[in-house]
Amino acid sequence: MGKIRELSSAELSSLSRQLALVVDSELSLQEGLDLLRQQSKSRAAQELLLRARSRVNEGQTLSEAFAEEKGLLPEFYIEMIKMGEQSGNLVRVLTRVADSYDKEAKISSKVMSAVTYPLILTVLMLCVIILLLTEVLPMFGEVLSSLGGEMPGITRALMDIGAFVGSYFYVLLLIVAAVIIAVAIMRQSESGREQLDAMKLRMPIRGRITRNICAVRFARNLAMLLRSGISVAASVRMTRSIVMNTRIASLIEEAADRVESGETLRSALLSLGLFPDLLVRLLTVAESTGHMDDMLDRAADVMEEELDERLARLTTVLEPALIIVLSIIIGIVLVSVLLPVARIMNTVG
């Protein structure tokens, strides 16, 4: 049996809005869950709702039914439903959760849009380079040798690279496969995932984008939790399950421990050196005014705008840069081919 895939932000948003309608209607929870199952287009969501309805029929609450689906539902989501049931504001909580996951889905979509075209271009660029080195250059090399031409150093170097890639292609392929398998094995353990996520944070571009995304998620969901009446320490601890980076989640856990020991949230986050200065500055203002939830929402909006601008700049710079790199490489290959041809023509002339 394969690993259970957690529902996406878009699926969780849709599920939350539909559940809010069911809870706010005159339907029983069992009837509502059955109706949602029939209307759902997601196989995973259908099976989830079927199991949840069976548990509700046995007398469990919705949060208890969902608590057994932790591989499919985030811990944060289950805790929010439990809190909504206990406070009697389940409809309001589900609506807030849906709004939050809506924004999460938009961020994920923007990130995918920003990296998809450069990724495709990079793959095509590598394919073109391999084709030139392993097929085109050797063919011209044979022609030049038959005509008695002497190849310049750049041509010989490129042909040697092409010969190496052609001779050891399967070995290189095995090395890549071994790296992928090693990463997959590391992701099976908590310590391995944290090491990989820590490496992502140290990457020049990806690290900054990951930090920004996690900061937006942290601020927005912390605001929702505080607005629901949960203590600061408990709210901070609950956000660790939604940042999607185990290293950052571990640091957030440390921040929650510091808040519980008496530190302010601003001081705890500042000591970690994790989030942007903007968030820390706004938290300073929030702690003095007592409107932390509103200030966190404002911080999340501002950081999301900055993230949008950063992704737009990245796409604007990366696409022409990749095209320029590909053009330079192809130009070098063409020059390495044309130089000996020109020499032969001069000799014949």
C-alpha cells in the first residue's frame, strides 16, 4: 500500500466550505457527510468522508472521526475543528480555515507558475547540450578527420566531454537514481527530513522563498488561532504542522517553549533568526497595542505581496538568463565546429 497523500490546500478549502454549509443546514451530520462524499471529485476525499460518516454513526464527533485521518488531514486542521466544536462556533471556524487554505492554494499556484517554465527550459537545454555533445560533434569530427583537418583545442575538449557522457551515460544515470533513492530514504525519518529541509533553507534563492512562504503561513494561521481565543504558546505550537518545513517546525516548537517560559513572542522569534524583520517589527507594535491578530494578518498580507514581487522578479530574470546560457553553449559548439571547417576551406583554397 502506497504512502497516504495529504489533501491539498485547494481540497481542504473546498471541504471546509462544504462542511460549514452542512453544519449550518438542517441536515444531520451523517446525511451531510454522505452528500459531500457523493459530490466530491477527489477519490481520497470520498474515502475520507465515507470513513468519517461511519465513525459519526458510531457516536464520534467530527473532530474525533477526523483525528484518525492524520495521514490525510493536517494536525492543524483537526485541532481547528475540535476547537470549533468546543466553542460552539464550528461554522465560523470552518469558514476561517477555508479562507486560510484558499490563500495557501493561491501561494502554491504562484510558486508553481514561477518555476514551471524555467524548469521545462532547463530540461530542454540539458537535452540539447547532450545531443550536441554526443551526436553532432562526433559526426563532424569524423568528417574533419576524413578531410585531414586538425581540430582546435576547444573542439577536442568538447568531443572528449561528449565521449565521456556517451560512454558513461548509464553510470551517470545510476548515480542520479542513487541520489534520488537516498533522498527518498532520508525523507522516511524525522531527522533525515529535517536535514534535507535545513539544506533547502541554505540555498540562495529557494531558501529565501521557503522562509517567506513559511512566514506568511505562520503569521496568517497564528492570527486565526489567536482570534479564536487560544493562548499564544498553544497557538504558536499548533502552527508548526502547517509550515511544510520540518526544520522551521522544529524552530517554531522552540519558540513555543520560550513563550511558555515567559518570553514575549517577538523575543522568541527574534532569537531564532528565522522570519523576516518585518514580522518581528510588527509583532513589537502588536504586543504594545494588544491587537496581535490584526497585526499578524497585516504582516501576512505585506509579506505575501513581497513574495509575489520576488517570484515575479525571479521569473523575469531566470527565463532570459537560461536562454542566454543556452545560446552561449550552442554558440561555443558551433564555433568549435566551424573553426576547423574554415581552416580546411582556406587550405583547399
